[in-house]
Amino acid sequence: MIDNLRFLIEGIVVFGLAVLGIVVNVISVIVLKSYALDMKATFRHILILLATFDAVFISLCIFGFSLPVLSENWRYLVHPYLFPKLLPWIQISLSGSIWTVVAIGLERYICVSSGSSRYSGSITDRFNKSAGLVYTCPVVMFSFIWNIPRFFELQTCDPEVLVTNSTNLDEGTNISTTTFNHSIICPTSLRQNMVYCRDYILLANSITMTIIPMGMLIVLNSRLWFIITKNKNVPSSTRKMRDVQIAKVYSKAENQN
């Protein structure tokens, strides 16, 4: 019963939703790259990065979690060798997605709070070719550097498995043993270190990937909501007014979450 439920949820449902998510993110990147789209270059670049991180994360989750449930051949022949290499990139894409959302919130706050009296848009819009790199480069670099230890957490090992076979014969029972190697995923000495598990995986990741991003979003959205409701320094152009309306919707959604 449990195996059937796992096959249904982790295999079929997760796989179907993941494929749908990949298609949606690819379409989003195509639309965002269209110059016909009236959107600030900074927002465009950050949203493309977010869609890319999400698409990579979903794709890797299919190979790492869904396919081992759907296929026994994949589970025993491919998964033990592939997953130790997939895990770091899964964590990198997840970290990038989290901090890209924070970058969107920060850019949105700068755009709305700056108004039209000082800048024609946000700070990064003053750089045409490098618009958005102020956010995307630090996010990509931090996501990779922070997850470097993940490359040394898992490994493939081939322990010997002893199988005993018994055959009933007329003169008695014949017992034979066979030894073969069975590839499995094993934790490295680093992953088994309790200090590493406590300080990096539990505490540091909780603070860096949950508490700090959530705190920054709460502060930015609170300040943004205050500026919007007080109607102070709100941009007057049509596109900037649209950005303000988008900011309102995002603020409400994130505050409800």
C-alpha cells in the first residue's frame, strides 16, 4: 500500500507537475526575452534568472527523486552513481531561487521608493548593458560558493552482499553462497560529522536560506506597503504606475504567505 502510494505521488504526480513547471518556466524565459515586452531591463534579467533557477531545480528533482521511483533499472543502475553529483546542483539552484526572490523584492523597493524625482527608474537602470547584473552576479556566485561543501557529502560505494541459496536434494540440503557488489549511496566522513551536520546543514542553512531571506522580504514589503499607502514619491509615468500596482499585488501575496 505504501509502495503504491509512493509510486503514485513521488513518481506520477511529482513527475507530471515537474514537467508542467519546466514548460511554464521555459515559456516565461522566452516571453521575458522578447523586446516587445514593456518591462524594465533589471526586472527582466532578474525574472529570467529566477525562471532559470526554478527550471534547473525541477529538472534535477525529476532525475533525483521521480525516476528512481518510476524505474527499478534507474534506481539500481543509475541513481547510486548520479545522485551524489546531482545533490550539490539541486541545492545550488534552490539557494539561487530563494535569493533571486529577495533580489526581486529589493529591486522593487528601490524602484518604487526612488520615485521620479531622483532617478528615471531604479539604480541599476542607469546601466543599459549591465542592468540586472548588480543582482544576478552576486546571487549566482553566493549560491555556488555557499553550497561547495555539498559536493563532498555523498559518494557511491559497492559493499559486498552475501546471498545464501538452499536446494533440497535426495541426499540432503545443498547450501551455496554467492557474493556480489551492490551499488548504493553512502555518506562521506564529512556528512557523518555531527559538528558539520549541526553547524552547517541545520543552523547555518536555516539562518541563511530561511530566516534572513524571510526577514528581508518582510521588511522590504512592509516599507513598500507604507510608501504606497502614503503615496509618497510614487512614480507618475504609466509604466511606473504599473510597476507600483504589481508591487502591491506581490506585497499582498507575500504577506499572506
